[in-house]
Amino acid sequence: MIRISFIVVVLLACCTISNAQKHGIGLRFGDPMGITYKNYLSKTRSVEFILGSASKNWHWDYYQGSFEHYSQFDNYQYRSHEVQSTLYLQARYLLNYDIQISGMVGKLDWYWGLGALLKSANVRYHYQDFSGTGPVLTDTKYDIDFGPEGIIGLEYKFEDVPLSIFGETSLMLELLDRPGAIRVFGGIGVRYNFDRLQ
């Protein structure tokens, strides 16, 4: 499923890039950390694709809580876990609005939008029987999280150089694998823009 989704996102991005007149590519730091590609469809509309990863220590409580959802661990107590091979794929449709500030050099926008987030990770759990006298056992679970995402953020485009910086936060409503869970993500970044919109 991950490979199919990755191929679909790459194909969409390639099709978008080939037809793009105003677009940018850059680095995103935060959750996730990775590469961002943004196509400015007009002065008020844009689409964005993100491919990234995250620190193994982030969302520690989430993965610890997930231990309780696996029936095979019903007779065991959680000891610890390790997160490996985290991958994020995100696709978004964004609406952009000017923020008018008298005397400001450059262009400041705020934006909001909707998208979808697919996240996968290998989680290695360490657990033990409730007596605490048995051996510590290990098992790896393949965790897939998917759901719609709502985004809000700010983007500043410099006047004399084709760069923009941005900061944003988003909420994801998880449909897989813990339906109804609300996840919070955020990040900052920098993007090099080709054929900028003024």
C-alpha cells in the first residue's frame, strides 16, 4: 500500500511540475522533516506535496498508547519501544490570502487548506508478563496512519530573492489505524521559488 501511494504522489507531483508556471521546492523542518514542493496555481490557490520523516522520539505517548490496542499484548505489560523507518506522504490544496502591512518589503500571506496525510513506521515493542519475572519479549509492528488534514500557516516571500519562508500547524483526523484520534503536526521551512507570483 505504501509503495502504491508513493508512486501515485510522485506521478501527481511530476505531472504538476511539468505544467507548472509558478512553483517552488524547499526544505521543511519539524514534524515531518523533509522535502516540500508547492505549485502556485494562482495568487489565491496552491497545491503542495511533502515527503518526509520524523525523529524516532516524537509521538512517544501515541506509540506507547498503541500498545494497548494490540490484542496479542493483552496479557503483557509495556516496557519500552523503538520507532524506526518513519515515512510521511502529504498532499494538500491551499487557499492563500494577502496580509497588508504598510511599508513592508516583500509579501506576507496566510493560508489554510485541506489535505491527506499517510504515515508509516516500524515500531519495536518490548514487553513482559504482569508478574515482572518473565523474560522481556520483543515484537515489531508495522504502523500505518492515514486521514484528512486541516492546515493553517504563514508564508513570507522576499522581494529581491526568489525565496520564501513559512511556518504552519495542522490537525489530522485519523481514519487508520486508530479511528477518531486527533494528531497535531507542525513545522517551519524555506522554499526556492521559480517564476514567482507577485
